[in-house]
Amino acid sequence: DGHVIDARASLAPAKWVNHSCNPNLEARQAGYRVFLHALRDIKPGEELFYDYALIIEGRKTAKDKKDHACLCGSRNCRKTMLA
């Protein structure tokens, strides 16, 4: 609908975690809370990533994939943040 996720004004520490198709974190939900668990040892200063795996209703169109494009640049990038 034209809205974007922009955490610039947020105080939540999750705003520092970005999407990647080759993540070093995994999101796990418990009720209404989401916890990020390391998939491997993370070096000090290393950027934090998890796979957003966004879910949209219905069939994913080319426009949906473009609107949710991934530019992570990993070798196994699927070119979309959609699940």
C-alpha cells in the first residue's frame, strides 16, 4: 500500500538488524514476542541479519517481488524478501 518500514525514529534495538538471504540470526516467535537467535558465532562489530521471510496473501506476482526486492548481494540471494 505504499508504506515502508523505517526504524529511524524507533528506540527498539531491532532497528539495527537487517534482512539477508544468508542470515547470521534466526527469528523465533513466542506469543507476541520475537527473539533473535544466533545461527553461528558472531564477531564483534559484525552486521546482524535475519531472513525477513515476509508473507503476503495470495499468489506472489512479479510486482510483489519487485516491491519487496532484496539487494543483500549474498551468493544465494533469492532477489526478494518474501518467503
